[in-house]
Amino acid sequence: MADQPTLAEIASCVSGYDPNALPVAQAQEFIARLVPRVQAVEKLPIRSALGRVLAEDIVSTIDVPAHDNSAMDGYALRGAELRADAETPFAVAGTGFAGAQFDGAVPAGHCLRIMTGAVMPAGLDTVVPQEFCRLDGERVIVPAGVVRTGDNRRLAGEDLARGEPALKAGRLLRPADLGMVASLGRAEVPVRRRLRVAFFSTGDELRSIGEPLPEGCVYDSNRYTIHAMLTRLGVELLDLGVVRDDPAALEQAFRDAAASADAVITSGGVSVGEADHTKQVMKRLGDVLFWKIAMRPGRPMAIGRIGDAILFGLPGNPVAVMVTFYAFVRDALLAMSGAAVEPLPMLRAASTEAIRKKPGRTEYQRGIVSRGPDGGWQVKITGSQGSGILRSMSEANGLVVLHHGQGNVAAGEAVDVLPFDGLV
């Protein structure tokens, strides 16, 4: 990684950089400048590519659809022959079926009984749905004004034209994308290799599930929330468990993680004055910065490199772990995966109560979003907002984001909410 800028060089590019009072936006800018992108590419069958990052543009080699075709069952005809102020009778020249070309021409004054998806014969440009028509012996009667010229016809190349980019590199492939690739007749897609992420928790007070719980100890919940959040991103996972506050054990854990993963995530051991060795080991093994971010919850955070791996040292409190992950780590890992990262969409909702807030930091409060009496969105805070109260995240369905420069919120005032649906 000799060609990578140092952390000091990155910091010099961030306006007003102050590690002891770093706004969320500046921390996000720093991380965006820091993280590298996975370069390795593999080809996968389209059924195995859901959620993977497209490595190259997909360009259509055919027109989709290949021909003008009918959008519904009905009668294909020439729109210019329809009368504007009276019924129009047409003789039926035959029937066109999907998957087969109609053999022959359709003379003037005639129409074609046509099925959805059937190719439109030359000269015909309009389809009248069958329910709009009536039969009169051998003729089809089309009432005035039920369609306009060109209605209910799908044009050749309307979905994708030959030579047109169908999907751009960096896209996280979704179900519709895979269907589009299949519509081009492609069986495989080039994707970036999966990002490898190692993670572990630190602290003598932590116990894994199944172990006895001595007085003063707690079960480690952070690894399970981190595991779940990472699973949503489709990365390869390496769970190194709970690492005790012992220099040798910590050093071995960091070395193992950095040697086998692109990114390393830890929880705990980054707060000022903590009586453990995590920060010292981080400093000794890599180029690491320790931040005090102007946010709540989640103020302390470590960021840097250990070997070729990017390090994210998150706080130990359960809610702070989740908030910092979504504020900083999620987008960073997507960028490292080669994805084109876009800001998560915010929902505007009216606060059902007043919220105290001082300008100068970003606050993430847990909220429950619902429909108000007027049909608009409203949000209610889930009681106590302590960073150790994981239940507040479980009860919530979104994070109320109170921005850096924002002050107190009055009851009824609109606030930004980051919905959990599809996120947590």
C-alpha cells in the first residue's frame, strides 16, 4: 500500500480537521479518502450474483424488445384509420400470437387479432384492447375515442437499445438487475470479489454466550449486532470472538485479523482513559488515529491502517456501536467493495414531542415512526436514549438524525429520520 496517502496527508485535505472535536461530515470525508477499493474480479452465474457489486458496465448487444409488439390482447390496426367522431369497422385479417411472426400483410381497412407480446406487423401502430371492441359478424367495431395512435404498442429497443449501457459498474445487483441481464441473453456477470471483514470485541468484563457470567460481567452483544449488520452487506466474515485485555492476546488478534481481512472492526477499548491495552496495541501495530467525534452516541472512535487492512475501532456501548457503524462503517465497506455509494434516503416526520438539542454535534435518537391523524409521518422518541440501552434500538424503527447545527426541536416540528427498514 506504498502508494496510499498517510493518515496525516489525508487529514491535511480535510478542512478544519480537529481529532478532538470532529464533525460527523468531516469524519465521513476522511474515511472516504482513506479506504481503498477491491480490484479482483470474478464471473458468476446470474443466480449467484444477487447483492454483489458489478465490476464492469453491462452494455446491451441486442434491442429489448427485438420488435415492436403488443402490450395487451386486442386488435392491432392503423391509428390513422380510426374515426374521431364515430365508430370504425375493421375486417379481421388473421391472428398474431406471441413468439411467432404473422405471415402476410394486413390490408387497409383491416386489423389483426393480436395477443400480448406478439410482433406488430408492418404498418400497424396501435392496439385496441379487446374489451373496448365489439364484434358485428365478421367485423370488429372500435368505438370513437377509446385509443390514440400508438397506444398499447411496445417499441423495439424501448427497454434497452443495442449499444446502450444497461447497468453501470459499481451497482449493487438487485433482483430486477438480474432479470435485465437475463433479458440480454447473458448467463454470467463480472463482479468484484467479496470484501473480507474480521471483527472482535475487547474487554475483561465480556463473556460469550454459553459461558458462566461472574458478578460484574456481561454477555457480549456487540459481536452479534456487528455480525448481523455485516451480513446485510454481503461481506465475508471472520469472527475472532472476545479478546481479553491482555497485550499479547490483543496483538495476536490484530495481527491475525489484518493478515486475513480487508477491514478490521473492533468494539471497546477506544475511550479516553480506559484501563486497557487496546489503544496502545493499535498504535504499535499500525498508523492509527483516535477521534473524539461531535456526535451522540458514539463519540470515541479509532480509524487507520494495520498492515493492508483498514481499522475501525468502535466504542463499546451497544447503541454507540450500531450508530457509528451506520454513520461511518457501512458506507466505507460498500466503497471498499467497489460499490457506488449513495446517501441513505431520509424520511421527514413530525416529532410528537419537544427534543432538547444543543448545536455543535450530531445526535442520533431512536424513534418509532407511524402515521399521524392527518395521514402524514410522525415520530416518537423511544424513552431513555442512553448509549448502553440496546432495547431502544430494538423497539425503534428508525434513527432521528438531529444535525450538527440544529438546536432544540419543538413538538410538531419536522425532523429527518433514517428508517431501519432494509438497514438493520
